[in-house]
Amino acid sequence: MQHIRDGIMVVNTETIAGKVITQNLGVVGGSTVRAKHVGKDIFAGLKNLVGGELTAYTELLEESRSEAVARMVADAAARGANAVVNVRFATSAVTAGASELFAYGTAVIVE
């Protein structure tokens, strides 16, 4: 994975090909907690009976991932970084029906 968001390169590798890391600014992260919608839960339960993709949950996960990455990038920008390397994602259950998606990586300056 490699893309540029708000002028900051975001990669899931430890280095960036063709770039040299000149400064490590520390671990940065961003998270979001999302709850499921009861209507989506009912539809998902029916979908489980017949099989197939749970598109409402796929969309929820995509929105959550985007929000968590945006918050991580904002954290990196606040530290003066121009890249975030070694990006990872983690999830956890917060309460019944609500989950956290956490994005984290190392903010760096590359040349």
C-alpha cells in the first residue's frame, strides 16, 4: 500500500523506495469508533442465511479505515512529517455493537 494523503506519503513498508528517512518523529495513530445500525444488522442476519457479501458492513469498514487514516495523517502533519511508514491497522470491540478501528505507523521525514 502506498498513497499520498494531504501531502503525506503513507506506506505499509518500513522504507520508501528511492527515499531516505532522515528523521524519525515517533509513532502516530488515529482511530474511530463506529456502531452498527439496527436496520443493517437485520439485513446482515438475513444475508448470513443465504450467503454473500455484507455490503453495508463493507461500506462501514471502508469509512472507518478512511477516517482512522485521516486522523493518523493529521497527527503526522502536526509533528512535521512528510511520510508515515510501516502503517498497520487494528480493531477491537468497545461495547456490544460498536468497534474501534485504529491506524498507526511511524511518522518520518524523507528526502
